[in-house]
Amino acid sequence: MTVRLTHATPADAAQAEAVQLRLRGHVRLDDSGPAPGAPGTVAGVDVAYDDGRGIVAAAAVVLDAVTLDVVEEATAVGPVAFPYVPGLLAFRELPAVLDALGALRRTPDLVVCDGYGIAHPRRFGLASHLGVLTGLPAIGVAKNPFTFRHEPPAARRGAHTPLLDGGTEVGRALRTREGVKPVFVSPGHRTTLDSACAHTLALTPAHRLPETTRRADRLCRAALRAAA
């Protein structure tokens, strides 16, 4: 698959924030992406780090959106390109993630990131950044809350409460399994919050995390071990 916009690693945090502020105007929160549960493909991306050697491994795993069977996999390993700074994690992950996506033979209809979309201090987390660069619909499904307030959702699967930045809903705490800790969903690009939550539920038939994330997590860890 091809990338529409070129990614360049910024020199420092101030330059990185400026990039986020410049690119966030390209984010589209609409339903131009695939409908939840529709035939097609969905890719999960994730990364694993070896901080001692300063390397990162990324994985892109493409699933059939209906059966959740694996269609294709790709990995990439490279140097960690940017220091750890909260709110700027995309700059650590994007070079390897883009390489992994670029190694795919087919272009997925949707990308699911282990992170955030617009539920971000500058409304431009990894899912938004990746979606804008590639032009692909993207959502963020994070394991942990970031900086936004939320009430615990009801215990039933599908229950949700808003992630609030002041009075603005930027995402949702979504229960994907009854009585299990929620995940934190936000639209990234070419999706809406309702669609992002529906996609997440379609991708979590048996576990808390989407199958895309679970499989990409295993694959990037295996790639990191192989690189060692």
C-alpha cells in the first residue's frame, strides 16, 4: 500500500507538537470508511520496544472483517526514532508502523491502532496521525485512559460512558466483555465515534481487546525476538 503524506521525524518536542497542530486540520470525522461488520478487511497495528538496544518492531495484521481470519501479515524493525514524551508517542511508532503497512500486498479498509485518535490533548493521537498520512479510515482502541474524565460504564457488554475533555466528548470507555475492564475508543480518521465503537465490538467476540490488536501484539513481539 502507498502512503499519501511523507512522515519526517521532528527534531524536538516543540516541532512535534507543531506537526500535530498542522496536520490535525486534515482529520475527517465522518462515515466515509467501511460500515461496522461489512465485508472487507481490517488491519491491526502494534509495536514492541527493546529499549536496551534502541529498536522497535512493528506489526500489521490484516483480518477478514467478517470471519476475523488472518488474511496477511507484515513486520518491520528499526531504530527508535524519537524519545518518550507523553502525547508524542506517534513519533516513536510511526516510522516502523508505516514500513509494516507498506509491506502489505493489499490495502486494508480500516486500521485499528493500540492507542488514541482524537482523544488526545491536541486531538491528534496515533490513529488520527496514521489515518491522515495514509488516507485510511482509522480508529484508536487503547488499553488505558489518557488524561480525560470518564465514569465507569455499566457491567454489560456494549455499555459505554464518554471520555470528556471539559464538556467535549472525545471518546468512550467501552465495555467489550461483561464485568471486565473497559477499553477506550476514539475515532482517528474517516470514522465517527459511534462507528468506532461498533467496529470495536465487532472485533471483540471473545476477549477484551480487538482481535486485530491481540494478533498484532503477538506478531510484533515475535519480530522483536527474532531481531535479537
